Amino acid sequence: MTSASRDAALAAVLASDEVDGVVVLTLDHPPANALSNTVVSELTSTLESLARRPDAPAVVLTGAGERFFSAGGDIKEAVGYDAGSMAERMSSFHALLCALDTFPRPLVCAVNGWCVGGAIEMALFADVVYASRHARFVFPEINHGMLPAVKGIARVRAALGERAARRLLLGGEPVDASRAATLGIVDHVVEQEDLLSIATADARAAAAKPPAVFAALKRTLRAETASWTPEEQLRVTVSDACTVFADPAARAAREAWNG
């Protein structure tokens, strides 16, 4: 694999070459792929850079090795924080969640091991989450004197519902991949050896869909459209429809369907 921003031996986030419209981003921060400031910064900048491309690829996000997708926030860094450092750290992580949330193309998460704290928040902003059978999920912050990001908590509550979110966030107990699927954290549980190939195939299939349609749907799903006035709903409907109907890829899809 090649690095998105520097020599692969030094990078904390590795980006594969693009193949069939898909880039695999791998968290590579031994021993547990913890979300250090470097990892957060590199992943944010890589996602933002890819999103700015007119031909932005689909992304598969995974972790190096088999034990950890990511151990979440880097406790070793956090121990030495003062209030200013913590504010800066949480601002950076919030920016990462925003980059995941607003990524306009398919975003698939392949959870290859332990998925801890902020790593669950990240996964929940993916369009699809695959997990290996031995993956485990836990929010340990309540036991470690830490807090998740408010944006992440909101996503947990929206995806899992009020009661499940309370159990996970306030209980601090781990769940296995099967239970995570039942709760709504994971979409599909697969064998470890098949994880990356299946996730990549899903991303490849999604990447083949008209980008303008995909981006418009993700944008609308992200918004609180139910609370909009009918006039605002109509304005966005017309604006997005005009954009999609002028898009060559969307036009080709319509013509192929009609033919």
C-alpha cells in the first residue's frame, strides 16, 4: 500500500491505490490503532482531500492487523492534557466526524477487531459497516474518565435508539459482533478472512452508481428534513432533481434502465 500523505513507513493512515473507484484507508498505529492526534489529523485531511476531487472514490475504512480496528482515543496522550489541550483534541475529533458525515461518496467500514469508543462513533458515520465475527465493541469512556463527542453521542442515539444508547454509553460493557448487529452498529458479520474483500466489493458496487444521485441522497439523509417547512422541502427537492437530471452519469443510468 502507499501512503496518502507521506512515506508509508511513517504514516498513521495508509491509502491504497485506487482500484475500480475504491480506495482502502487503513489505520496503522501500533499496537492498537489508537486515535492519536496524528491519526485523527491524517484521516481527516485524507478524507477531505478525497472528497474535494471531482471524481472522488468510494472509501473502505479498516484497521491494520486482526486484533484492533481501533482502540479509540489515545489514553497515553490524554493523560498529559490540560483543558486547552483537551479542547483542541475534541475539536479535531469533531472535525473528523464531520468529514466522515459529509463524505459524498460510498463509505464502507470493515471492523477487523476491537472497536472502542471513538472508533464506534466513526463506524456509525459509514454507509455500511461490516465486522469480523471476533470483533468487539465497547464505550469505555465512563470507566476511564473520558467523554465521547456530542456529535458521536447523537449518532449513537439516532442509530441505536434511546435505550440501547444508554446501556452502551452508561454501562461501559463490551458487546460481540452478533449483538452489535442486533443493536444496529453493524450491518453484516462475516468471517475475518473475507472481511476486506466483501467490504471492498460492496464499495465497488456502490461506486458504480451515479455519483450525483448518491451525494444528493446522503445529503438529504443527513438533514433533519422532517422538521423543514413544506416550502424548504420543495426547494431542496427541485434543486437536487435539477442537478441529478443534468448529470451525465445519472442520465446514462436512466437511459440504460429505460432501454
